[in-house]
Amino acid sequence: FLDRDPDGAVRLRVHTEPGLVEGVVVLGLEDGVPLEVIGRSARFTYWETMFEPPSGELLEYSLAFKDADGAPVYFGRPGVSGAIEGWEPSFKVNLEDLAPIDVPDWVKGAVIYQVFPDRFADGDPRLTPERRAEWGSAPHRLVFQGGDLVGLTGPLDYLSDLGVDAIYLNPIFTSPSTHKYDASDFYSVDPAFGGDDALRDLVEAAHSQDIRIILDVAFDHCHPTFVPFRDFIANGSASEFAGWFTINDAPARVIVRDELARAYYPPDYYDSMKQTLVDAGVPVEERTDKGPPVEPTYRAWYGVPTMPQLDLEDPGARAYFLDVATYWIREFDIDGWRMDVAREPSHDFWRAARQAIRGTKRDAYLLAEIWGDTSDWLQGDQFDATMNYTFRDLCVGYFADRTFDSNATLDGIHAMLAMYAQPVTDVSHNLFSSHDVERFLHMADGNLDALRLATFFQLTFPGAPGIYYGDEVGLGGG
């Protein structure tokens, strides 16, 4: 793995079999740079070095090692060999393509506290919608418990004393749901959370305590009451927003096979889904033939008809959402974005988003929700970091459910570190719990010592540790 520092120095990482004891980056017959061992496991030895590249645009190099008996091991054009004739580089890298990765300095080591607004604190009971439930009851996507941004503004002293550097808010934009990943208006804060004024107050109060605010949003899909989608449903291909969505069978509608659907979905979910569609003006066609229980004829997130999927390759849709991305920075001075379902929009869109956002606020943090190896999005031209569920899986496996032993965990950690450039690792969002997974304490069967030990590891590991609200006081939740 290669990356480059702003001063031009090149960092190289490589892993080998464990029996090698000395390594060199070969830059020519008379020139080489020693490799340093930065980690060992039962399976691999991990090496790293930094060096000033030779002059010119092309970096050419090979690798050479010695085993414990002093025998040479070369990695050259023929592959791995114990001998080499002359020197020809195995790797050629255009340094113009190896641009330094620029990440916000404030995120390095920052403790990020994630809040699900409806469940954190009820600062103004008058804001809670009529569809309400008793505080602490089981969650439901359409029934509110009363949390709001007013309730979050009050405990800022608590968060400051805790050592929190940034608050990451699950979506707050206007939407009928409690989770709000299905926004109906991307330009307003939901009245149930206090509206725009509550966000302004929160940002101002947080900034006064040196706490940053990161907002969450899904640019991949919307609610059926989103005005462009309603226009698309009403006018079809004649709609000015027709290109924002993808239709598989005209006219746009949702086919339901009632008997199959009632056997497949929980009754309250299916009935509320149908009602949502009817209220939004989406035609519902009932059939008795064979087929999926619910079948939207337009592209929807995982086929869920109440989440129509957006096409950000359409010029109008792209311009709209790039403006949304900068609007909340321009008008409310937020400090970054966590982009949901970031795997779906194109790399080209995220490159444009980064340019627009960074052009508005130079040190805005760009965090993506993508699981697994996310290297393609972390080359310095799109996101700064992703939700590091690889880190979570390793920590749960080692500290919580004990499915990983030390060697497996070390292997996983070193492999994870080797996937990314150092600047990316420095701002990686290393989390245990979130709205998408079970809380750590649940995975650890209530073992608080496991949570304490894992949290110590999390807070001392390179990156930006993520605390899901309540984990700091031992909150459970499966």
C-alpha cells in the first residue's frame, strides 16, 4: 500500500510471511530504503517505511528481504525468487496519481458522540407529534417518544465534561418517520425536533463549548411525499423531475398481492405502508397472481416502496443535492456530513460533493456509511473516512463474544490498517454500537468489564472513536 504525505514523502506498507527478518525497498542497484517491522502475527509480518522519492514523475521500485538464515528473498519481475540478475523494478507508480490525502486535523483523535434524536432527551414535550409512545418503550418507525434538539442543547455541559469533541446526529430533516432516513424535505429540520431554530441554537451552543456538529442524511432515497417524487407520480414522463427517478413499468405504481403480503409482513407494517402510499398519491394496484408480495414499478431502496431511489446522475437531481450539502454549512455552520447508503451514488457524484462541500468549509468532515473494505471511496477525492464496522467486528469478536483469539484479532487489525492510507486511519470512525447494529453491551451479554476494556482500546487506537449515546453509562439494546 502506498500513500503520500503533504510534504511529498511516500509511505509504503507491505505484509510478508512471518519468517522474514530484514527488508528493503529497492530503488536501484545502489539505492534502497530499509523497511521497519510494525507488527507480527502467526500468519504475517507487517512492514512500513517512509522515504523521499527520487526526482521525476515515475517511482520505480522492487522489494528485497532476508530470512532468519540470511538467505535473500527478492520480489522482482519473475515473482518471488532467491536470486536476481541485474535490477528491474517490479512496481511503477506515477507520483502525479499519488496525491496527498487531505483530512481535517480536528477529527484526528476526536471523540464523536452519536445521538438518535427521538430517543435522547425530551426538551420540549409540546413538540412531540400525536403519534407518541411512553418514553423508553419499544421503538417503532412511526411512533415518537419525544426526543428533540432542545433536549440535546441542555446536556452539552455533560458531553463536554465527558470529553466529546463532536456530536453526530442521525437525520433531523422533515419526515414522517422517527429515523428520518426517508426525508420529505431536505431543506427543513423536522418540527418534532424543534425546527430550524432548534438546530441554530444547538450549533451555536455546541460551538461555544468547542463541540462540532455532524449531520446525517440519505441522498440515495426519499419519502413518497418529497415534492419532486409526487410530481413524478402525478405527471409521469412529462414531469420536470422524471429523470430524478427510475421507472421499470409505466405508469409508476405499487403492485400489492394482499394475501401474500399479509403472510410476509407484520400486519401493522403492511397496513401503514399502504396508507403512506395512498396518502402520498402513489397508485396502489391489487393483484391475485403470482409475484412479489409488494412490487414497486419504480426503483426503490431494497424494493421498499416508501423509499423511492434517486438518480443523482440526472443533472437536476445532482444540482439539487449538491446545494443541499452546502446549504446546511452556509446557513447553519455545521461541521460535517455522515452520508447514508454511500455505496449507491456514483464515485463521480461524491467527487463533486467533496469539491462543493470543501469549497464551502475547508475542514468539513466527510464520513460515509459503507461496510467492509472501503478503499475505493478513501483515495482523497471523495470521503475522509467510513463507519468502521471492520473495527467493530474485530472488537466484538475479541472483547465481547470471544469468537476471535489474539492471533486472529491481530491479523484483522493489521489487515485493516494496511487497507488505508495513514491520514484515513487517523480520522477513521471507530465505533462499537450504532442505530444499525446491536449495542456492544448486548453482544457482551451485559459484561461491563468487557465494555470498559474494549472502550479503553477504542479510545487509544488511531482514529476518531464513536460513542453511541448511552454506551458510556452501560445502556443495552439488541
